[in-house]
Amino acid sequence: MRHLALACLTVLTLAACQSEDKTATAPSAAPARPSTAPPPPLPAVANEHHEFAADITAADFAAHLRTLSSDEYDGRKPGTLGERLTTNYIIEQFKSAGLEPGNKGEWIQTVPSVSTALTGQDSLTLDIAEGGGTERFAFGTDMVAGTLQAKAEVDLQDSDVVFVGYGVDAPEAQWNDFDGLDVKGKTLVILVNDPGWNGSDANLFKGREMTYYGRWTYKYEEAARKGAAAAFIVHQTEPAGYGWNVVRSGWTTPRLDLPESEDPAPRLPVAGWLTHDAAVRLFAKAGKNFDELAKQADVRGFKPVPLDAKATLHLKSTITHSLSNNVIGMVKGSEKPDEAVVYTAHWDHLGHDPALKGHQIYNGAIDNGTGIAAMLEIAAKFAQEKPKRSVVFAAVTMEESGLLGSKYYVAHPPFPLAKTVADINMDALAIGGATHDMTVEGHGQNDLEDMLADVLKADGRVVSGDTAPEKGYYFRSDHFNFAKAGVPALAAGGGIDMVNGGKAAGMAAEEDYGKNRYHQPTDVYDMRWNFDGVMQNVKAFYGLGEKLADSDIWPVWKDGSEFKAVREKSLADGAKKKK
């Protein structure tokens, strides 16, 4: 058994933990006015001794979650005391469960990073010379910007501004938004998502479903490959899948990257975002209509549009180098120890912001205390089962900084990628009631979803597709680095068809999380949570891993997946090395 002093398990035990004078008489009070606002969370009280079972239980899951998302862990930001508390906790739980170190005899895989902290944000402006004057765009309200090159000072001076549509160069799709124009040294304005997102033409890319060309990471990389000096993506909530507050919070705090020695891909001197209103104002001053040009960019044959405008921006940043850690444990296979099924979940979150009023900690209870809690429960059960293949549990760092921990893992895998059967990623698991389904992001990518469907069938449940494929969730968590390297990877989460309330209730819960909790200090543990639904899914994640670990199955990418060719090459190369 594993032991830890943790919070009261239920609202009832919370009441029991509190002192009460039963002889006191409460004064009468006027009836409270009804309120439509949700009640505040009921916090846990960290004073209970908890015994962990070897099986997967809701009580154990909740205990892990309370600890990981407690104020003491201070938002689990890499490089802080919160990291040390978190990684030590995970290691101790792995040890108690009976796992072995998973990184060639070590629990830790050290990930180097470079931090770029932008200074002078309060006075920073992007100045656009156009129309005989200068338009100024303020940092935080109109735009955000930073350098991706980890340089202390960067000057963008009188750089020609060009609208390049979606900023996509995809020969296989006969699409090139840069056609006919050399953008070296220029400042690019780019639309978020890809040309098929609005559904006007189902034959463009994957229609409504976002492809990797729609991700902001691709757009910056492509702009850098073309030699651009700067690139600004125009934020719009629907095609982006998140609000401006998410963009702003991600660019006002220090940005972390792998050093160029570990990730030599081209990097922009200046990268950033513009609000939609700022883009409209910029284009209007240059005599153009942004919304009209955006519509033109949806049509095959679009050509880049130079604007009569020049951009100037001066960035000063403090550059520091640091180390963070992936924590890797494993259960060694009894028959095929060289073949590995990998579970991933990121332990990091956003730390705390002293500038915030009220609660200042980004506790990250859902994102991603739930994923790590699930990993610890699944790992403990596998340690009792002794599977045929090895099962690896990688609690990775710096997901919130661009999936850096998993990127490093894939570049330095403890098991060769050709011997890695699959990756099962757990990120921001929905807390709520039981559902009839389980949602798979990037539905149609590989046959892991078919295997998951078999697991769910035994429980009377089904797999459902992503409710918002245009938001590109498949590219927004750690499994994506495995996918890019060809390893079949599954991203799944809570279902949308709730047993109580149906799809309407599921959609409402999803919307509430995105609007009121995602990447906000309100993502905190609540003692009133219902764990029925999340436990269904944790057990399904275990069932899928068990199916893979106790078989000879090698999942494959489906026809039409952009990752199929990469996997086939990886396996072929692995076969050559074996010879």
C-alpha cells in the first residue's frame, strides 16, 4: 500500500474535519436571494492519511489530484519548487507501486531549455508606418510578440508587411500562399487555422478538420524557412479554438524552448499574434479590407498581398538557460521487454502570477492533474499484472511551453521508436458524470481508436469523433510528437453524450470548461466533483494498454493519414538495422 497525508475524501468528511459548536444558536437571517452564478469550489483540506490500493479507484485518483493541484505545488511551473514537489511525488508513487526506472536505469530524463523573458511589456508597441502616419499597436491589448531565437535584443525596422493568407506551402495539396513573392526580411500577417476550416469547400485539405498546416507552430516554422523577419497570426476565437486571454497569458510570461542544439529547426526573429480588431485597423489604414482579403484566402489560387505598410518593433529580453525533468517509470515486459507501449501525460502547468487580483495560482486541476493522476493509477495496476511487453509511463515537462518534454523524449527515446508500439496520451480529462461515449481527437488517424472501441463495447459504450475538428486538438498535446515521428498515438478524453442530460449536457460542460477554467486560475479542485465519468475513461485507457501490452498487435495509421509514410519508413529502417 502507498501512504500520503492528503485531503478529506468527500464533502461529508470535509464537514467532519471542521470544528463545530453544536450548542451555539445561529441568529436568524433574511432568506438569501437566488443566484444564477455557480457556487464557489469547496476546497480540500490537506489533513487526511490516505491508503492507496493497487487497483484503479476513484478515491485514489481524487487523492492524487488533490495533491498535484494543491496551492502548495504552486501551479507546477517548470524550474520552480512546484516542479521539485511534483516530480518527487511522481517518483515516490512509481516506487511505491513497484515500477522500475524507465530511462535506462534512471527515473529522470533531463530536458534542457532556454527561457526568453520579454521586458518592458507595459510600453512595448508594434509601430506600422502606413497611410502617411503611424499606427501603434499596444502589447497585450492589440498584439503580443516575442523572439523565438533566444536573443537579448531584436530590432525589426521598417519591414515590409505582406498578407500571406494561411501561410501554407503544401505541394501535395497544390497550395502555396507564398507563390510568386520572396518574403525574406518581410513581416507576414497570417490567418489562423487552414484553408478548409470554414467548410466552404470540403475538398480543401481535410475540410472542416484542421490539419497540421493550421497550427501556429507550423506557420512560424514555415515563415522562418522562407526567411521572413516576423510573422503575426490574426487571432479569431472560432478557428483558433481558444480566446485572446489564452494567447495573451502564453506570451506575457517567459517562453521556454529547447535550445537550438536540440531543435535546429528555423526560428523567427519576431513572432506574435494580432487581435482581429487590430488586423482590421492595420489593413484599413493601408487601404485594404481585412475581412474581404481573408475570404479570398480561402480560395485556391490565392496570391500574397503586399500592403503599403512597414513594421517596426524593438524587443528586449532576458535570456536564461535551465533544466527541467521528464519522469519515466516502467513495468518491464515478461516476454517482449524490448517492445514498449508508452503512456504520456504532462505534469507541468502555468505556475502563479503575482499581478493577478484574488487567487494567483494556476492550479491546473483538470489540466493536467487529471492526466498524471490517471497515469499513477494505471501504472500501479500494471505493476501487479506483469504484461508481456514493457509499459512505459512518461510524465513529461513543458507541454504548456510547446510540447517540449515529449519532443525531447522522442528525440532521445529510452526504447527505439521502431520498437515503440503506440503512445496513449492523457491530457485534461473531463470531470463529470458517466457518458455513453468516449471522444477521440483526430478521429480516423489510426486503428488505436478501433481497439478502443472494442474496449468500450464491453462497457456498453462507443467511440465518438471530435466535436470540434476545426480546432486541431490532435496537434495540441504530447502525443503529437510521437505522431510526427510515426508512432501511432491516441488522444482521447471524456465523452459528450452524458448518461444524465445527453449531448446537450456534455456540450454545456465542455463549453463551460473552455470559457471559465481552461488556462485560468479557476481550474481548481472541487470536493463536490463527480468522478464517475473520468473513472470510466481511466479504466478504458488501462484496457487499451493492456490489449496492446499482452499481444503481438502493431497498430497502423489509416490511409490518408499524414503520418503513415513516416511510420513505414521508421519500421523499414529498424528492420535494416536489425539485419
